[in-house]
Amino acid sequence: MSMGHRRIDNPISIFEEILRPYKGGYGMTPRTWEVGTREKPTIVERSELVKKKYRAWQEDDGSYHEELIVDEPQETPNYGGTE
């Protein structure tokens, strides 16, 4: 049986095969965790999800508008670092 025409009777295994690249299986580069030193630190990128609130309205002429609601800045907690 060729690789292109595999028969899979179990739908769960089809789903697992689809998710394998996202789970770190075959086809993905394995994660490498390197730890730097104070003199030569490792650069770490993180993304952050930020929710923002807007006032939204529609004018009589059909135009749509949004205005950002700016809250007072909240103090970021210091988790043992220097200020």
C-alpha cells in the first residue's frame, strides 16, 4: 500500500495525524531551550494578547466610528526585579 493511499479506520487517528505537527511531532523543529549568562543573555520573544475597549457608533449617514477608551495606566507588579 502506498503512503498516499493509506486507509485509516479510526477517525481519532486521522485527527491525531492532522494535529501531529502542532504537537511537536514529525515535521516541526524541536524546541531548544538555551540559558544565557548575565554578560551574554539569551533573547526571548513573547507575544502578549491585549484587550482594548472602544466606543462604537454609527451615524445617520451610515458611517461607522470607533473611539478607544483609555483607562488609567495600572501599575505593573514588580516580581523581584529592580525598579
